[in-house]
Amino acid sequence: MVTRSLVVSAVLGLSWHTWAFSTAAAKATATSSAAAPAFTYDNTSFLLHGEPYIIVGGQMDAQRIPPAYWRDRLAKARAMGLNTIFSYVYWNLLEPEQGVWKMDEESNDIAKYFQLAQEEGLHVVLRPGPYICGEREWGGFPYWLSTIPDLVVRSYNEPYLNLSQIYLERLAEILRPLQVTEGGPLLMVQVENEFGSYNDSDHPYTEALRDILRANFDVPLYTNDGTVNWTLAGGSVPGVLAETDGSPVDGFAARDEFITDPSMLGPLLDGEYYTYNPDTWGVDNPHYTTDGDAAAVAQIVDDLEYVLSGNNSISFYMFHGGTNFALGNGALWKNYTAAFTTSYDYGAPLGEDGRTTELYFTLRDTIQKYIADPLPAPPTNVPLLSIPSVTLSAQEALFDLSFTKTTAASPLTMEELGQNYGFVLYEHQVTETAEGLLSPGDRARDRVIVYVNGVRSGVIDSTYEYPNNISVSLVPGDNLRLLVENLGRVDYWSLESGLANHILDPYKGIVGNVTVGTSVLQDWVISSIPLDQAPSPALSNSSAAVGAGPIFYVGSFTLGSNFTHASQLDTFIAVPGGVKGIIWVNGFNLGRYWTIGPQQSLYLPGTVLRAGQSNEIVVLELEPDSNTLTARGEAERVWGNNPDPDYGE
């Protein structure tokens, strides 16, 4: 094998246009040079129109960013020195219900995102799944897959592969014209995602996906796996370039040692170099950031230098994390539910609000050393907006609203109700005396608020390895309500949780029977509460009584009209008196808040706000204790933790 360092000297002197991308030149070369494939590779280098091409990439997923800000984020990626954007695609947003496609929605217009990338001088790498992990709900799978008889995800399973093929073919229809072979920006497509960490033997499955992608795309395919033998053995696919993630030192050595099939070999790419970690809810869980962490920044710089000086390629995960708007976050299974926060900041060089950070400029300076031409200047950060405290009035109790109800002898899961996100309310009218420990099925899935005769009795929360034990005494005539919240379907697990848990269990609500002591409770009225549509700001003309369960609070504020760009309206909404809930602004679901932290405010993009007009805030507070709440917009974000009022010591 040719020593990689011998090739780097040819790359160091390249101008920006050769290093990154020139749209006109690429189109001309694609049509005039049949001898040089648009994008390929040899043993040591990626080749763009026959010339060496080092991928300096960053992960940035369109569906986590307000579409109006796509171009801004892409321009900042180019200004940091990136030449390639890696992007997951979330199947569950494209096909939220079987056969109901939402590809024409602005936030799902992946083709437009790729086109903007090309206009900003960037190539793209597509990571379509079907499973993408990404700390997303069920790894990007639509919930309804769990309702298909005999379907097993991530396996050589006919029902699953048939539906995956439909999804991938629909996606390819809109992205095929954007391949580099057609003069577009799309360089490569990933096969599955880190499959070796999930299963080390189902090669017919990954080979089937390879064949589906080959039939629909003309560009090279690659796999991305961990840095040990069993992950590479399980995830690599004959005829597909095998790559690694994590530490480039460990990953590159592992790829060269453990991958011996020539059809899987080629240049080295660290397909996910982690800038830090995603945050999970918890009283002791920190916000991950490189701010003030000189050692972490030094390690990132050292690793980047190691990659680029060796003529190898890299993609930062994440370059810009964005936001799990609405209820789109996933969870990690660790023998408890480690639910990811609404923020997907990830300690990335570009913050959740799209502002450049110290890490951004440190990486930019490092990359600049490998490029002859000066990088374009990044846009100046626009100050965030402060919004004075807004009083929110209790207006409607959740339990007073009308939802679709189902009666059943035993509880039905959220999936059996045809529901993707949100809550399920299980109501039982007691006919026989029951006393003892309350068990909501096999376990809390994920957070259960217990009410007896309208009075909250406690919370059973699966984000703890040992959730609260709640005992109740029920007599005929009593009313038992269990409000169950889906905190995010599991997209991955920790190795510490054991191999027996290496499944992607999607089921939420109550799985199994509800028992009190030794008594099995039968006959339930079940309300589906997906909250997929924003409640009206004018829910009613009456105020809700505190103590009647969760309450919607409503308020409004008016902004001045002297704003020229949406980014001037960006802010972070905090509800300092709230315990846990959801915030909508002008009908847009910002996501969950939770006092336990580490996230204490939600990103409110200025694209949602209306300058010179009234703006409505609706807050669903799950544990209200007052007739009013306050909300405010913060220009300086604060991270931190508070005690959990539902868990005690």
C-alpha cells in the first residue's frame, strides 16, 4: 500500500476551488471527461474527477434545522473549512403514517437542502438509514413499523425489507438527479448505520440494503462502524467501502487490521468524529460543551491534524446539532431510559442557535493550515433577543379536553392505538377493593403520573434505574388515572445494559396488565393524546382549577417592527416556575422542558415569531401548582440542574 503521507504534499497546495467544490467546473468535467468517473477512490485517496479529494466534512441534518436557516448554516460550514456535509434522513418524518408521505413539506425537502449546499460550494454525503440512530425517536423508524405483523427491524426480514425498499426508492427519486454523476453535490451513500454494533452476523440484511441502494444510486457506497473487530466484521459489506468512527487513531488502525477483503478497502474516513456528547435529562447530568475545557479542544485539534496530515478524511459529528423540535428526541437504554434533551447542541462548533463558537474558530484555524487560499469570513453572530417576562394564565385542564377514546379489558399500547408521540391516559373505574404496590405493566414506559380520584399520588419514572414505588388503596367507586408519557423511543443502548437488551423495543404506554398488589385491574377507558397539533391559544373562556391535573397556560407578547432578519428574533424561552411540560409558540412545537435539566430553556428560532404583531405562547404544564406561570426570552442561555420534585432524595 502506498504511504498516505506521500500524497498529502499534492493536496496541501490546492486552491479552495479544487479542495472544496466549484459547481461550474464540476458540471463541465462531468460532461466532458468520460475517462474520469465523477467520484471514486483508489487504495489511498478519494478522487473527484480524477483528482485527489480529502473529505473535510461535518454532520448537519436538515430536519433538525428551520429551513429558512439552511443556507446560513451551510455558509458557516464552508467558512469553517468544510467541503462536505453529511446528513441523516429521518424516515419517520417523511412517512409518519404508512403510505402517507410528507416529502413536500418544507422541513423535509432534502433535495432543496442538497441544492443549497451545492450553491454554497459544498458536496454532500447521504446517510438514509433506514435506521440512523442519531439520538432520534426509534432511530428514525416510523412508529407504525411496530404494528406490521411479523416485521422485525434491522434484519433480513421480508416485511421490513419490502417497506425499507419503498422508502429508499421514494427518497432516491428526488435525490438521484443530485448525484455528482449528474453534476450535483451527492458524493456517496451510506449503507445502514453502525450495524456491526447491533448484530455481527446478519450479513444477508446489509447485503440486501446494498443491492437496493446500488439499484437506485450511481455513486459509491460505504459503511460506518466502531473501532473493534466485531463491529467491523458485523457491519462491513462486500463491495462497499468500510469506514470507522470515533478516534481516528484507533479507527484507522482497526480498519487496516481487521478489514482484509479488497472490495471493502480504500481511503480512510472517520465518518463520525465526535465533538462531544448529546445531553440527557437528569438531575446529575451535565451539559456537554468544550467551553472552558482546554484539554478536550486540544485533543480535537490533535486528532484533526492527525487525519489531515495523513491525507485522510473526516466528518465532525456534529458540526451543527440543531434541535429535537416537537417530541422527536430518542432515548438510550441503560437499564433505565436515558432520554435525550430537546436541544441537540452536542457541544458542536456551531451552537444550537446557529452561532459560531470558540471551537468553530479553533477548527477553522487548523483547517486553514491545509488550504492555500484564505477561507471566506463567517457571518458575524447576531445578538439574541431578550423578551421580558410574559404572564401565562391557566386556561384549560388537559383532562377536560376531548380526545379519541377506546375501551378495552386490558391496556393497549400507544402503537396499538395508532399513535406516534405524546401521552396516553388510562382510566379505570374501581369495582373491587385493591391495595398495594401499583405496577403499570412490565415497566414504566416512560413516565407515569398516577391520580386517584383526581389527586396526584406520585410519579413512576423510567429515567431512574429504580423508579418510585407507589402504593394505593382503592375501593369501589374510586377513579384511577394513569397519564403515561412517551419520553422518546429507544434508538440505542449502552453496552453496560447487557446483550439481552440489544433490541429496539418501540412500545410505549402500558405493556401488559396494571396490577395493584395481587389484583389485576380490568376494564379501561383509554384516551389517545398525541398533541401532534398545537392547541388553540383561545382554548376556552374559563380558567382551569389547579389540582385538576395538567393544565394549558396561555399568554401573548408583541414585538417591535424594527427587525430586518429572522435571526434577530432568535431567543431561548424559559419557564422558570414550571416543572415539566411542552411549549408552543404561534402553533410551533418547540419541545419539552424539564426543571431537572441540564437544559433550562428551549431554542425559539426567529422564523417562528412575528415582528410588529402579537405572538401566542401555549404551555402544557404537567404538574401545575399555580394559576399563572411566566415565560421569558433569554439572550444568554443558562444550563443547570435542579432537584427532581417527584423523586425526593
